[in-house]
Amino acid sequence: MKIRKLISWISMWSFSILGFTGLVLYFTPHGRTANWADWRFLRLTKDDWGAIHVILSMLFLTTAIWHIYLNWKPLMNYIRNSSKKITFAKPEFLVPLILTLVFCLGAYFHVPPFGTALDGLESVKSHWEDKYGAPPWGHAELASLKSFCKKMNFDLDKGIAALQEAGYKDVSPMVLLRDLAAANDTSPKAVLELLKANAANTSPAAGEEPQVHEEVAPADGKPAPSGLGRLTLEQISEKAGVAVDTAIRRLEKKLHTKATADMKIKEIAEKTGETPMDIWAMIQEGE
């Protein structure tokens, strides 16, 4: 098999699939909505599509570099003048460069038609949120059932009984809402709706919406950074202005678990049944 033909076909297939996954990701909901409602397209979650997109982009980049290497001489011939000297003033070089820069700058400065496409993106994301709703707080699906019921003012024992009566399996106080939903082929949103219906039927003040405990930083603390779950303990300790050793000691004292500087907050949350916001607050609260 000739390497030139192989590289050309890999480039073609990876580029085609990359374009398709890019379109899919354009029309997907925001992560908080997708995770909350267990949104899927062709049975794949948003994270699945994102993973495919990233890996295919690496494959395409690799083959593109290889393709340039194999076709270096023809490329250089495109920018040679009649004297066989390389010049960057030829239209074959300048037009593609200018066109690429126009797209980059148009996206950066948000000018039409690029800004229009980006505004349309937000409209699409808002549509999904209107359709599926949003979680009561960021990464609510990563809370344990116990923590979730506490924040939503649901009675934990009654909630567990209602879930078991509805046929849910693997129900326990420490199971993550995400894992509970996955084990029962449903979404965290559906779990909330069941718990909410149960609370409305059993609460003296039937019909009232349960109030969510707002997740705020301590009075003298700092607001939580975005993407909290993806950061390591060392990274958020730095953002909180707390030494990482101090943060580890505070978490060990409050959660009775051993954490390391390179552990992601999402890992600690899943291990302890707390939310990333709870962990952020604990790090700032002091001894």
C-alpha cells in the first residue's frame, strides 16, 4: 500500500467525521443541561461526541502534517514566480492566508456573519435549556442522594422509599445522582421529578416548591471559579489563597478522607458524596 494514498484517505475520512462531530457539538445543549437530562444523539452523550471530536482532530492534524510533508515540493511550486524563486506575494499564498485571518478575527470580534453564527449557537443552547430545564445548581448530578435531598429540603428516608417503590435499583444515601440515573436507564432530571412529586404528596405544604440551599462562598471567601470540578486540589487551593497542605488537612478533618494535591475536585466529590461547591467552601472555612 502506498503511503501517499493511505494518508490521503485517512485525511479524507478524519476530516469528514470531524466536520460532522463539529456540527453535532454546535447543536448540543450546554453541558449542565446535557448531563442533567441525559441528552443523547445516536445513543451518544455530549461527552462522547466531544471525545470523538478531540481524538479525530488529533488524527487529522497528524495526517495533515504528513500530507504537507509529502506534498512539500508542489506546495512550494505554487508560490514560485517565473524565475523559480519563492515569493509570498502570489495570490495562491495570500488569498488563503487572508481568508483564514478574516475568519479568526471575525470570530474574535463577533462581527457578522461570524457573530450571527455564534449568536445562533446561544439560541440553540437556550432552546435545549427551555426544553429540558437546568439543574438546581451546577453539577447537581454529582451530588450523592443524601446531599441532594439535604440541599433540596427533601426527606431522605421518604425519598429512598419512593424511589424503591418506583422500581429503582441501587438506591442508597451515598449513591451519586448521576450513577443512580444511569443504573436505572433514566436521567438525573427524572429522579428529581420523582422526588419532587413525592415531597409534594407528603409535605404539609403541598404544592410548594422545595427551596434549594444556595451554594455561596463563606462571608469572607471568594466566589468559586468556573469549571470547578475539572480543577485539581492544588489549583483551587491557589485560587482560594490557601496552602495546598492546609486544604488537604481541612478536607481530611471535615470529610475523613485522604486527598492529594493532584486529585481533581470532581474525584473528591464523587468519593465523598459532596458537591464540588461544598468542597470549595470547606477549603475556605478554616479549621
